Amino acid sequence: MSDAIKICEQAARLGGAELLRWKGKFSITEKAVADLVTEADFASQLAIFEFLKGEFPDHGFLGEETLGDLKNTKADLCQEHVWVVDPLDGTTNYVHGLPYYCVSVALVCRGKSIAGTVFDPERDECFSAASDRETTCNGQPIRTSGAQHVEDSLLVTGFGPGARVPSPEIDWLVHIMPRAQSIRRMGAAALNLAYLAAGRVDGYWQSTAKAWDVAAGELLVRQAGGTVTSLDGGAFELTDPKLVAAATDTLNGEIVDLLRHPTKA
């Protein structure tokens, strides 16, 4: 599995190099309202795709962007081996010069992430894990915070593009905010999960994530001692990647309970 981690890290660093190269040089389009895409996304994904296809020509590839002749295969997540890639998670932050974005690369086998990397090119932080290896940041082991209760926790959430009132995401935020130590919405799902694995935040939930947002990050959390479930507390499935992730089982359960009962006093 060490070879898979090495490949994930190399691929993610290639993508990150493209993002740094394109800073301040790109034009912007909109995939949907408030859902931005840049040449940097395309350049990062192309660099990752070409590297992975050179190493594993028979593996599937699922990336966020479709690039000219490079078609997003929408590969079946349950096939034997598929690389699941977000070439730029946190595009809006990147566009505005806010240094909270990353590259996410995961190797998925039959619907389960078995190796993954989240790379922050601004801080040169490389978070990696495998199903038989602990989570590391730049080669050093990391662990979740061990937080047990919402009232003692710094939580993170995320909204889909163009979130409006009313919506479940806003209702959950309003309901949970006064119960937590504090809540952040930082705008990069994969990096949120990496920070959770490193003990920098304690819990995270999102109902609008895509597979490429969380394929690497959920593995980081699990291998760092945390818990990842579906929004209702059931088993997490990458094919339906709505999730609650937390430092401990107890904290995860408390967040799930609050999501289930958003009007409970």
C-alpha cells in the first residue's frame, strides 16, 4: 500500500504545482450560479490524469472537470480500481486569493477508498493515509482531537453553490451554532477533512458533497482515529457522499442527533 500512497502524493503535488503556476493568470467561467471553474482546475486535472494513466493505464478515472478530448468517464465507483480526483477543491477561495484550497486524490476499490492524499500547495502540507496505514502530514503521524461533545467542539460545515434560505443546510447551521463552541464554513471539503484528521477542527457535516470532494478526506479521518457516517448515522457510502465526520464516535452521534432533530430545544 505504500506504493499507492506514493502515487497519490506524486499526483496531488503535480496538481498543486499547476495551481500555484496559474495563480493570478486565469480566467473564470461558471458551471452554475456561484460555482466557479478556472483554467487552473483544468490544468491540475490534466496533469494528474496524464500521470495516473501513465502509471495505471487500465484503471478508471473520475475527476470533477471534463477537459476537451479528456472526457470525465463518470467511472463506476464500485469497479476494481478507480482514481477519484478533485483537482481544485476550494475554487472560490482560490479565485479570491484566499489560501484555503487543495488537491484531493484517492484510489478507490469497489466503492471503498484504500489510499488517499489531500495536498495544500500554499502550506506545502501533504496529508495521506491508506486502509492499512495511519494518517500522516508530511510523513508525521496525526490524530483527531478526541473531542467528545458538541459544546466543546469547533465544527465545520459546507453549503452547495447558491445556497438560499430556506434550506436544510441553513436550518442545521442555525440550530447547531449556539450549541457548539464555534462553527466555520471554510469552503474546501477535502481540506476540512484533513484538518479534522489533524485535530485542528473536531467535527464536520455536509449534505452536498460529491465523491471527489471526500474520497481521500474520509479515509484520512478514519485512519486518524475519527468516525465517518452518513447524515443519519448509518454507514458512509462513497456513492452517496453526504456525511458526518467527527473526532470520536460520541461526538459524531451528537452531531447526527442534532441533524435529525433540527427543531428540538
